[in-house]
Amino acid sequence: MTRSVGILGMGCYVPEKVLTNFDLEKIVDTSDSWIQERTGIKARHIAADDEATSDLAYNAAIKALAAANVKPEDIDLIIVGSASNDHNWPSTACILQNRLGCTHAAAFDLIAGCSGFVYNLAVASQMVKTGLYNHVLIVGAETLSRIINWKDRNTCVLFGDGAGAAVVGEVEEGYGVLGIDLGADGSGMKALYQPSGGSREPATHETIDKAGHTIHMNGPEVFKFAVKIMGKTALNSIEKAGLTPEDIDWLIPHQANLRIINSAAKRLKMPMEKVWVNVDKYANTSAASIPIAMCEAIEAGALKKGDNIVLDGFGAGLTWASIVLKWAL
Ligand code: UT7
């Protein structure tokens, strides 16, 4: 019999410092009303000077381990998704493995932009399903504030820092991951990317001067892509799960922009009461946005055992990912 695989426990962490739209009005030519109307964002959390992505990941991971009641030494694999790693290499997953004391764990990073956490869950679930591993720690963690161009109003108002983690393992039969849909379209890579600091354009004084190591984005192009793909990938994973949108209790989408979330909900004909939204508080925390939203939903007691949940993401790559889970906790 194949194993049913799902989430055993989750944890999230956001840094203490809050930067509001009004704070941003003092930094760039923008306004609270423009940001709220176009994105739904009111505030975002920003990492302290001594906090890097692995620190945020660590704080989320220890909570996830405690919630799952799994010891660090019982973790077999760690997968971290991030667009703002501590270093280009080695992986943030290895840094986390050492800090957590996951002495028996393999570790790697998986790059899928804001779709990272859902990609991680897809990979982890298959590795547990085959019996290769029993407990996989998956993380989405970002300190995007470090790679934002704080002079570019087109991007600096959109992002925030945070982390979310989950322990993936065997769950009661029939629960857990029911359907997975992953995809990519690399022809859109320049719609959202970090041009400099890699082998294509190594860091030089010139690349630093032109802010090549910061987030570069064609907002309207990403917007169009997101509106098209969010509904489509969710419908694909729902179909693969053998369900219909009417069977879905919660949509937990990537928190990039309220208008994008609204359009995905509309495509799925889901009332907004069934959609978890927290983009107003945290802005776009990329790979961390879905697990932070899930943690909030758990803490609020919104997710009930047996609920059908759709995780729905898109991001740099371009990538997309959705997973249907029958909630097992
Ligand atoms: O995880 C994936 C990450 N990325 C995304 O999800 C981004 C997806 N895209 C979006 O969310 C939207 O495209 C944005 C919110 C980025 C922009 O909204 P938009 O409705 O597409 O606006 P726009 O880029 O077409 O810009 C409209 C106007 C422009 O002025 P002009 O040329 O019409 O005079 C911009 O310069 O708004 C201006 N603008 C701003 N004004 C005040 C752009 N950013 C700002 C700002 N404050 N922060």
C-alpha cells in the first residue's frame, strides 16, 4: 500500500521591525493609498541587521519541529526555498542543518522563486511516499529587504521578510497530498530576476553601481502571468486530486497582490471567506508567503481535519505550483 503523506506540524517567524506604507512615503515617491489600491499591502516586516535568511528559517523550523513533535535527529532531509539566501553557496539548507543539529539529514536548496515552498512540498512528499525518507523539513525563508533597490518605487513597496516551515511525513490513510501541479516557463526569466552576482554577470563595481544585485521586475508582465496561471494551476491540481472547486474548503494563495488573489478566487468561483489573505500585514514574502499564511490559518483554528486545501503559487523562473492537501491535523 502506498503511504499517505502530509504535513505533521508547521511554524513561522517574521522579524520584529515593521515598515508601514507611511514609512515608505518618506523613502520614495509613493503613497499609502497607491500601495493599498494597487496591491492591498499596508505593512511589511524587515529583518534586523544581524538577521540573515537562515536565522529566520531557524526560528520557523524549531517551531515546526515542536509542533510536529519530531526531534532534529529524526529529520532525514531539509529543503529550503529562497531567493535571498545567506550566500550564493553553500546552501542555506546546510547552514540550517548544522544549526538545528539535524545530524542525519541530507540538505539542499531548491530555487523556484515564490513557488518554492509548494515545490518543496511536492518533492518532499514524493520522497516520503516512496519510503526513501520518513521526515522531511521544508522551509520557505526570505530576507528580500537585502536585495531590494530602495530607490525603485516599482519594487521596494512590494516585498517583506519572513519564514515558514513544515515537517512532512506519513499521515492517516487518505489524508495529506492529493494532487500536485508544477510548471515552469523560462522564457519569462527576465520578468523577475537578479541580474548580477552570478556567472552571467559577476559582481563588479559597475554592477553594484547600477544595482544589478537587486530585484528587477516587469510588474505588469508578472501581473498578467499571475492572473492567468493561478487559476489554471489550481484547477489542474484539484482535478488531479479527483475533486472539483466546490469540494475545496480553503484556498491559500501566494500573497503577492490582493488583485491577483481576487482574480484567482474568481476563476475558482471561491468566495473570499474561503481564501486566506494576509498580504496587508506582510507584503510579498516570496517563498515564505504560503507557509506563513498556513501558520496563521492553523493558529486561528480555521483549518479543520479533513478540510480540502489548495496551496497556489507563482513566481520567478517563471514558475507555478499548486497542491491539494486533505488536512490531517
Ligand atoms: O511574487 C511575484 C512578485 N511580483 C508580483 O507579484 C508583481 C505583479 N505585478 C503587480 O503586482 C503590479 O503590476 C504592480 C503592483 C507592481 C504595479 O501595479 P500596476 O497597476 O501594474 O501599475 P504600473 O506598473 O502599470 O504603474 C502604473 C503607474 C506608473 O506611473 P505612470 O507611468 O502611469 O505615470 C508607475 O510609475 O504607477 C506608478 N507607480 C507608482 N506610483 C506610486 C509604480 N509604483 C508606484 C508606487 N507608488 N510605489
